[in-house]
Amino acid sequence: MRTAGAGVKTLPIWILDTLFRPSQAPIVNVIAVVLVLVSIVPIYIAQRIAGAGKESR
């Protein structure tokens, strides 16, 4: 497992730093929505593939 070196801002650190600046709140909201969508789409596709052989009621 790799860790970030000194002076490197990872996404969680960037989000926490940006949350305390009210003028940057819309950027954090956009990043959060994109991350949620990127997480949900593969799960939805996997469920569709796994349930392709089953009959739906």
C-alpha cells in the first residue's frame, strides 16, 4: 500500500481543507456528486449482469 508523501494533498485532505472555506463549497459538492455517480454506475451494471439470467417478478 502506498501513502502520500509530504506536501501531497490527497482527495480526502483536499475535501476537508475546502469544507472550511465557504466560497469553495460548490466545488466540494460537485466532486461529491461525481464520486457518488462513479460508485453507483458499476454497481448498477453488475446487478444487471448478475440478474440477467433470472426472471423478474
